[in-house]
Amino acid sequence: MPRLPEGVIEGTDGVRRCWWGAEPPIYQQYHDHEWGMPVTDDFRLFEKICLEGFQSGLSWLTILKKRDRFREVFRGFDFNQVALFGEPELNILLGDAGIIRHRGKIQSTINNARRAIELVGEFRSLATYFQQWRPPASQRPRKCTKAALMTMSKTPTSTALSKDLRKRGWTYVGPTTCYAFMQATGLVNDHLVGCPARARIEQARKAGW
């Protein structure tokens, strides 16, 4: 039997995946159908960057398990609605055990909703703004390895994106959070070499933009 590429695991279902997506099933689903897939819907982009902020200091598994409730209480991450949240909504959210009850992160989501509206006013959509941070089409995708993913938590591009967002008043958008957001939304393709999802994602990225 040929040896699998470094970091690629074959699950009991016979599907090869990046090592981090091997289990549990909620990770398998996220790895196979979502992580790295191009996102162009503004509300989904806002959701992604907010949840990456909530994930700071926690495991992504915790966020995935609570994501449905996050979507409920933050009105589907419609930033036009979240921007109207005030002290009453904040207090309700702080008492909701179905989400991460972190005052700073909840306040950040409300603040960032207001900043998102400003970005849409300037760029017409969040998608247009974030697509500026994709590598140019002429740049070949880097060959991603487990060693690279394990050691790289940010890039010059994610650092620049973080700096620009912070200048615009966004919070909880450090370089590491921005890089995780770029990976999750297809701005970069960090599925490992040898993972079947890598080719699917690359095709989706070419067709999606």
C-alpha cells in the first residue's frame, strides 16, 4: 500500500483528509465541505471573522458545537441587525450558556457589525473588500505541508489585513485570527498536499471568483 503524504489520514470511511479533520464527525464535515471553500456572502463572511475572534484561546471544536446557537442569537450574523444591539441585548447574551459568554468578544461583535456597515458603504460589500487580500492569480498556490501548518499562525498578508481592519476600528482581528479567517474562507488554500479536498477547493476558488 502506498504511503500517505505527511499529515494526510485515511478515516474509517475510506476518505483521506488533513490530519486535523479526521475526527470527530463534526470536524470531518467541516473539513470536507466547508473549510477553505470560497465565501462571497457578506453575512457568512461576517460570521466567519466573528467566530474566529470568539475562538481565540479556545478550540475550534467548541465553536462548531455552539455555532447554531451563535447564529440564532446574532440574527444569522446580519450585521445590520447586530449593529443595533445595545445594553439589553448584551446582558441577554452574557446570560446565554449556548454561546461563549465573554463580554469583550460579544461587545467586539457588536462593534464590528457597525464597522462592517461602514466597509459596505465604502466597498459595496464585505466580499469586495476581503477579496483584495487574495494572492494574485499569477501566484502559484504554495504546497502546504503539515509542518508548515503547525508552525505558521500568521503571514505578512494576514498581518496587513489585521492592521487595516484595526485602523478601521475592528477589534479581535489580530494577525492569527485573520489568517484563520483567510484559511476558512478560501482566500488561501491550506489543505495539505495529498488531501483530495485541496484540488476541489482550488477548482472552487477559480470558479468562485
